[in-house]
Amino acid sequence: MEKEFIPYEESLELKELGFDETCFGYWYTEQEKYNKIDIQLATIDFLKGEEDYILAPTFSQAFRWFRKNHGLYSSIVPKKSYPDNYVSGVEWYVTICGGDGVEIGPDGTYDYQEAEIVCLKKLIEIVGTIELSKQPTVISENGNELLFDKEGNLIKELPQQENLYTEEQVREIVSLIRTELAKNQYNHYSINYEEIIQSVKQPKK
């Protein structure tokens, strides 16, 4: 039964994206070591004040939430062999698109359970990137742009000095870093900031 629910890590990320629907279960931490699931009807009010309790939606509920709230349409379809169109049910494709019908990815084939996880993680990445891009720009007293992670930790101060980077280029760097953060599940230790900054060509003096 547990396999019907999305994993703890993704449940936590959905919570941070604003998911608050009534679920048939919730995750909880036992002895600060194990994440376990309790299968019973749970609402956001039921879990209020319980920091270690996280709503646990099913995969179908999570996919429906992305469709309803973010206009992202996902499907998991079986791979067909050529030329007889035989379906073995072993390999599956994941497709995601917005209202414009343009497919966003991801690429590759997976077994079905893996495809569900891959699809969910991609949806989280897409919405996370969108939400991150909405964050207001913070400028320090020195005129530098400050970049924070989703937990409010300062992760980079981008200098905006004369003949170094223009305001437009600083914003381009911020955008690139935010995109990489979303791809790496907001683990700022995995980001090579210097490489990203240097990828934006400095203006000629």
C-alpha cells in the first residue's frame, strides 16, 4: 500500500510548493531516524503544529494537483516495439507539457515505478524554478545583488561594480544560478558558482 504514496522527500518538497490537500496518509519521523507513513485521513489542520508530520499524497493526487494548480499535464505511456507495436510493459516514457502543448521532458525510458518518480521530480523542478524566479531581488548596502536559497540562507553575493558586470548581466547570472539550484534540488553545495559567473562574458572596458 505504501507504494501508492509519493516518497517522504517529494512530499516535503510539495509542502514547500504549497500543497495542502486532504490526503489518505501522512509521513512522520520516528526517533529522528526513520520516515514512516501512517495511512489514515489527514488534513493540513490535523497536522498543524506537528513539524515532523508531512501530508502524503498519492501519485495520482500529486499529478492532479500539478494539472489543476500549475497547468502541467503529465502522462506515463508504454514503449512500443517497432514495427509490430508490441507493448511489453517493461519500458515506459514520461511526457510533460504545459498549456501550449510543448513537451518539457524528461528523456529516456524507465520501469513504471521509476517513471512515476522521474515524472514527479521533473514537475517539482519545473514549478520550483518558476516559484524561485518570482522571488524579489535583494540588493546589499554595497549595491551587490544577494542570492538566497529557499530556506533563507545567503548563498552568494554578486558584485555589481563598475566595469565588472552590468545590471542586466547580474540578473542573467542570478537566473542561471536559480535554474541550477532547481535542477539540483536546491543543494547549493553542488553548484559551481564561479563557473556559472564566468560563463557570462564580462563587458569590455
